[in-house]
Amino acid sequence: MNFAQHVINEVNPRNRLLEEMTKVVPWEMLKKELEKGIIRKKGGRPAYCLLLLLKMYLFQVWYGLSDEGCDYQIKDRLSFREFLGLGINDHVPDATTLENFRHDFEPIAEEVLAKLDKFFKEKGLLLKEGNVVDATFIQANSRSHKDPKKNSDLDAEWGHKGFGYSGTVNMDVKSKLVRKVVTTSARPHDSKMLKPSLKGDEKLLYADSAYGTHRYQLRGIKTRILYKQNRGKKGEPTPDLPARKKLLNKAYAKIPARGEHVFGCWKTGLGGIQRAWYRGLERVNQQLQSLAIGYNLRRYGYLVRGKCA
């Protein structure tokens, strides 16, 4: 480090998030997954380090940046350069390079999320105190036409919340770490995605009343699913729940609500993502897998910080 860079680092404000991520994230494990999943063409000029490009991509997830915006912020912020391991005079990969890496990484994002789940298990963060399954609506990147054939996004469909997609999340109760993400169009009912979203090692499952139809269909899993009032006959009021079911709902309600923490971080904390970046079910699913990775890494930093405090 030269004298000028040392002086700048002294006056540069600290970025606690990036400092924390540098220390706690298993970068070597992620690097191995990148080298295993991304095949690079031989020849040409030397390629950038995959781990460097992954860190740039995480900037996009954590701060909601475009390719050009990420390139600009790295050149503008010294804390970003420090996180990437770049000096003042080092060249920053341009927006096109980042875009190409993003297209290479997103197809393996689901595998990386599964690898992180195994890592969290080894660290003792998934204590099997229960899992929460919940879904959120993701608005499509295009408008809907009266003629479905004219839609630019052919995979997006209308649901009870709007035109777009639905992301179902399986989350650990204690740590709030995302274990699995399943993406569909907005049309299927949330309850149909309960079984596909399970990891297979759940012992206790919490969910809201939308998943009540599967209460007795999950063998080997204790269910804590909220009870829903049945509609009354035409012209008659909706009957109240029995007292026992009301008490159970009151006891269970606080746990499924923890799933909203994940969606709140996705839509406000991680760059305020309110709609899909892409068009097409496959690409939107890859986006949600990447969001889950970015969220889990930040959450892991918080959990480690709490243990060290």
C-alpha cells in the first residue's frame, strides 16, 4: 500500500457490512463451487477471478444496483474496492463482464444455496426447531395484455395478488435462514407448493391457513398450520372457529409471521426489489435463488456477530 492510499483509507468511512462479510463468509467454499459450476472458454486475455466477480454480483443483490451502477459505485467508493481487494490503480471489471458472469452464475445459484444450507448445518445454525413455509408475490417485469399470446412474458400469469410470479420459501424458525426457494407463476394456489418446498429433514412445520389442506398429508412431520374459518352457506354468516382452534391459532400465529422477515429484507433491505428483474420463469427463479444467497450471507453475519457479542 502506497502513502496516498494509506491516507485515503484513514479518512474513508467504514462499511461495517462489507467488513463483516469479508470475515465470516466462506469465500473459499464459494470459490470452489464457482470453479466447478462455471466452465470458461480457453484462449484470449487472462480472465478475472471468479470470486472477484461474485463479490461484484453480491453488490448488486445487497444494494439493488444495475450492471452500470455497480461498475460506477466500485470506482466511486473506496470501501467497495477494499472489499474486492482492489487498489486505487487496479482496473475494475466493466458492466459487460459483470453481465456475462451473472448469466453464468445464476443457473448454478440453486446449487450454491444448497451448499450454503449444508454449511449452516455444520455450523450448528439449523437446530431443527422447526421450519416455516410461506410465499410472496413478485410483480412481472411487463404488463399483461387481454390476449395472453401478446404478453412479452409468457410464463407470468394472473393470481389473486396480481400479474407475475410467486416465490415459496422454506425458512428455519430459529436462525431465519432460507433453506429452499420454489418459484411458480402467480396462478397456482400457495398450498400446492408446500411439498415441493420441503427439504426432507423437517420435523416440525409452521405455515399460515393457506396451507391447511395439507395438514394431514405430511407423514413424519408435526404440523403447526393455522386453522381457517369455513365459509357459511349462501346468505348465512361465516361460523366462528371452535374455541380450541382459536387457542391453537393464537399459540401458532407468531411463528409463521417470522417468514415475513425474509420478504421484508428482499423487498426493502436488498435494494427494494418490488418486481422481477427478468422475464420468464427460469430467469425469475434464478433471481430469487440469488436473493436467498445474498440474504443468507447477511443473516449469517448477523448470527455470528450475536454469538461473538
